[in-house]
Amino acid sequence: MKIRSHQEMEMMKLGKVVGAALVMTALFAALPGCQKQEGPAEQAGKEIDTAVEKAGAQIEKAGENIQDAAKDGNK
């Protein structure tokens, strides 16, 4: 059984840390390539969401205008 010096043990720790850092760097570099591209259904869904939000804002504004007109009519 060989007894390792403090310096040898530190070098082994450093090697493990550097190896782990290299593996993590490789994984992070590959990650953007794994992202799924939006398909036509997802794009259409986003457009529908936007249209519904715009319509909701217009309906809310129309409701406020009706309330304002009703207040003016009661004077």
C-alpha cells in the first residue's frame, strides 16, 4: 500500500475539479442545440393569445365608455 503525499492528493483533487468543469462546459455548450423549435401550431396559438388579449382590452375600453356615457346621461 502506497502512502500518498499531500501534494499528490491536492493534484488529484485539482484533476477531478478540472475534469468536472470540462464536462459541465461541454454540457452547457450543447444545451442550446437541444432546444425545440416552435412549430406552426405553437405560433398560431401565440397569435390567438395576442388577438384575444387585444380584443379583451377593446371590450374593457368600450365598457368604460358606456359607463362614462351613462354617467353623463344621468346629469
